[in-house]
Amino acid sequence: MRILIHTQKGGVGKTTTTLNLAAALLRQGQARHVLMADLDPQQHLTAMVVTDPAQGESAQALPVRGEPGLFLAKARPDAPDAGFPDFPSDPDAWVFLDTAPGWSPAIARAAQEADLVLCPLEPDFLGLSGVGRLLQRLEDLGTGRDRLRFLLTRYSARLALHREVRQRLQAQFGDMLLPVEIRNSVRLAEAPGMGMTIFAHAPASTGCDDHRTLASALSGTHRHKRTAA
Ligand SMILES: Nc1ncnc2c1ncn2[C@@H]1O[C@H](COP(=O)(O)OP(=O)(O)O)[C@@H](O)[C@H]1O
Ligand SMILES: [Mg+2]
């Protein structure tokens, strides 16, 4: 399962989602191996984890300390058009590509190779404004809407604006909007500073619940894909 995590905007939770969704899939046993590739030249994902030196098989994939089954492939500034890395040890691995904001030829190619394009959005009107452009770009590539999923992040149900944006997305996009929101949580914002996933940093937090629910929703999509294949 190859998932491209992409939004036109920065600071919407792409990297936070990549790391904590990967950790949730492994902890719930929905994946045995997850490789996260950091395609952002700013290397935020790389900065969020502690890696051990590679052993043998793939020099590109470094084990993440304290998270069995989780691997990181660092951004390669020398290869700006790099796409999904190979992960030879496990054909059933999940591979996430965490990207920088903004469209690029590398992202276009990755979108064509991906099983799913996951688009995190903050529930405000600026967050919504890039959605139409992203859809158009995917359609230009011949990548159907059925592979695109929206995920609301930093969500607060008590804010009327957030509820309204969610309703609009649901009305316009139906099942393309994932049936889970990542709630706003100071614990999620703290964890990267400790080099930890949310599960290691605050095991009883809403951030854990939300990423577990997200992992289950995406595993359903994955099973569907495998049955159809
Ligand atoms: N659900 C959330 N609640 C609170 N803070 C969050 C949440 N998701 C992300 N953040 C914080 O927002 C900032 C941007 O998140 P990040 O994942 O780096 O976004 P992106 O990769 O899209 O640029 C980070 O400081 C992160 O810790
Ligand atoms: Mg990022």
C-alpha cells in the first residue's frame, strides 16, 4: 500500500499524520513494516524520529528507534525527483511519502504510482481553497478521484467554522472525506520535540485515538483493494 501525503499548504499536519498513522498501523497489527519516505527538503519527518544505522538490505531505509517495524528513508537533496523508494524486505509493507507543500514533477509522478493520495486539511476556508486545484491536477494526470481522500486535522468540534467546513466537504465529496478527524491536541504538537510518536509520548491522548481510528479506516480501503485485485 503506497500512500502519498500531500497538500498544497504547509503546516496542516502532513508530517504529524505520516508518523502517527504509521505508528498506529504497526501497533494495531494492521502492518508489519512501514516505510516513511521524507521527500521534504526541510526534513521535518527526519527531525521527528531517531534512527539507527542501516543493517544490510536497504541502505535507504533506517530503522526508527523504539518503533519496531518502522523505517525512515531520508530526503535526498541530490535526487529531487525521487518517488516511492523500494522496500525489498516486505511486499506487503505500507509506504508513506511525506511531501513539501506545493506541486512538483516528483509529486506528480508519485501521485500516479500511489494507491492513495491522502490530503490533510485544516478546517478553514484557506484549507479548502487548494482542494479544487489539487483535484484538477490529479484529473490532468489521469488519476481518478477514487484514490483521493481528505483528512481534517487540528479539528475542534466546538468551533462552528470547523463543523461548517466539515459539512461542506462532506456534501461536496462524500466518501472522499475520511470519517475521522484528527482533533487539535497539544500532545500531538509536543511529541516531535521529544523525538516520539504520540503513542510513546501520550498513550492515553485523543491523538492516539484519532490515529488508531484513521489506521482502521485506511486498512478497510487496503483490504478492499486487495480483494478487488
Ligand atoms: N492535530 C494537531 N493538533 C495540534 N497541533 C498539531 C496537530 N497536527 C499538527 N500539529 C502541529 O502543527 C505544526 C505543523 O504540523 P506538520 O505535521 O509539521 O504539518 P505539515 O507537515 O503539513 O507542514 C507542527 O508544529 C505540529 O506539531
Ligand atoms: Mg511536513
